[in-house]
Amino acid sequence: MKVPFFRPNISDGEINEVVDTLRSGWLTTGPKTKEFEERFARAVGAPHALALNSCTAALHLALEALGLREGQAVVVPTMTFAATAEVVRYMNAEPLLADVHPDTLQIDLEDAERRVKESRRKVVGIMPVHIGGMMADMDRIREFAERHSLWIVEDAAHSFPSAWRKDKEESWRWCGRGDSKVTCFSFYANKTITTGEGGMATTHDPELAERMRIMSLHGISKDAWKRFTASGSWYYEIVAPGFKYNLTDVAASIGLHQLERAEEFRKLREDVARRYRSGFEGLDYLELPPSSEDRIHSWHLFYIRLRLDKLKIDRARFIDLLKEMGIITSVHWMPLHLHPYYRETYGFSEGDFPEASRVWKRLISLPIFPGMKNEEVDYVIDSIRILCEKNEA
């Protein structure tokens, strides 16, 4: 059997909407992008949403709008994708890396506390990452940010739809509703909903929303697409050296129908996660990802952690053997401090972030996607069980 890491779930609704867009004569940013923004804003409970061509673009625009300057620093967990830190470098600022909790892989605020106090640069913000789709404790992050006078930008690339609460008596707080200055989502091909490539920024701050919108399209002072409508004008002004980050109507057409199916997709992913948890029960060779009754988990990722002391093979060989069995997996992620750019630029070593350095060597992300068949899930479970037992230390 062959099991891919991901298989997109595209219905006739998405296909027909794209065809309608192609026939409309309006392909770039236009009415369907605006509709997608409005619907997404309602879905997360935010007054402002800006559709963009990637989550990276959303993060970059957020930092620019917040006025991040050269020589300042932003707290970033070392266990994250390249984009979270590279957008800080776009602004000639420094990503102040912090270690993570080995169980949740979320940023370790105690470690971050020490690094903020020791930093020689002015630390102005923090960018938590909701890894795998389980939200971090935003109350603790807000308390940390307030204590150090920091703004918060959430990297929520994995986290739509996701929510959290302190206890069962509290209402759910949806990711993007306003726990931070800006929340940034991804619609890349393998994300919980997709536009092929794309992203979204949400905020409660109208000034930030306006600045991000202007900077998303060359710093033009008015919505560029309105120039070509009956109500628009040919005249525009460039007020800042902006970027080219807009989402197209073709992409938004896919997003409109993916958005309608977001909760359906989440439940299908949750079913896969539940089947994995049941299938791996009692298997002493690995540890499962955390879950909580106080989280609505998007289940973008289902990562396991190998107990290498109980196996005679390492993670790389484990992945290769799964591939030979027809199962494609991934790793999320090699920590930033281990990559050549950050090692060479900042002089990092493994020992600087011990928890992230240890846990990443054990991580494997298993296939999980809506539409994954029960027999595919069972095949992954059975294959991993066989592999572990054959390679017992």
C-alpha cells in the first residue's frame, strides 16, 4: 500500500468556483478575495482580515506595520519553520531564539524570560507558534508580553480552526479572534484549508489593518483593484515602498469553498488522530502528541517522538524503512539554531537550546489529512508497530 504524507481534498465546489472566476474576466485580487476576507473574519471573530499570497507575507506585513526597526529583537521559538524568524531578519532585526517544552514543543517562557533579560538589544515583540494546531496558553504569553512591554504576533500557520480555554466554564477562544496584535494563517497546499498558496492576517486594530493592506500592494494608497471598477478612479498615490503580497481571485475561489468545509475537515483530521492514538496505545517505543480537553485541535500535524533508547535504529533509518513500506512522513522541524545560517550568524550550538536539540532527533510527522482512508491509517499503525518490534534494542 502507498500512503502519501498529504492528499488535497478538492470538491466540485472549488473547481466550479475557479471556472466561474476564469470566465468572469477578473483573475487577480478582486471581489472574490474580498468575500473570502469577510467570511474568514467572521469565522474567527475578528473585525479585519487581509488575504495574502502566504503566511510569510502576513508575518512580514505585521512586523512592518508594528514598526519593527533595525537593531531591535523579537522573541521566536527555535522550534519553528524558517518563515517565523526570517521575517524578523527582513526588517534587519534579530530573532531572539528561545527553547521549547519537550512535551508540547511550544515556546518555553521561562527560557525566554532569561534571554530577554540578557539580551543586549531592545526586545519589542514575541511570536508564539501554535505547533501542529494545538494552541499555546495565550494568557501566559500575554502576561509575559505585558511584563516586558512586548507586542504579540501569532504564527498560526497550523491553527485554523483552533481554539483554547482555561477551563470548562469558559467559552472557547478561537485562534485569530484577538489574543494578539496580528494573527497569521497559512493556506499552503497541505494546510487545514488551502488556496494552493496563500495566507491571511487578522487583527482588531484598524490602523494595523490599513497599513498592512497598503503595504501588501506596492504601498498604493487606495485598493488597486477598485481602479478598474465603475466606482474606481485611475488616480492613485504611492505612500510607501510596499510589497507584492496580494492573493488572487483564482486562489480565493478555492478558499471560499475550503472555508465552508473547514470544520468538516477538522473533524476528519481529528478522527485520524483518534485512530492513531488508539492504534498506538501501549506501544512503548514512541510518545504521542499532547491533547487537552481545553483545546480544539486543528490536527494539522500528528507527530510522534521515538524512544530511541528502546530502538536499535535512529530516526533517519526509521523514516527510510517506512518509505520502503510505502509510507511518506516528514519532520517538523530541525530547530532554527541548527541551520547553517543561524549557526554561522549567531554562533549557536546544540547545547544552547538543549530541549529542542534533543526532541527534534526523535520527531516524525505521520500522514494526516481529511479523506485519509481507515485502511491507510491502519496500515501506518501496523507498519510502525512491526518496525518497532523488529528493531527493539
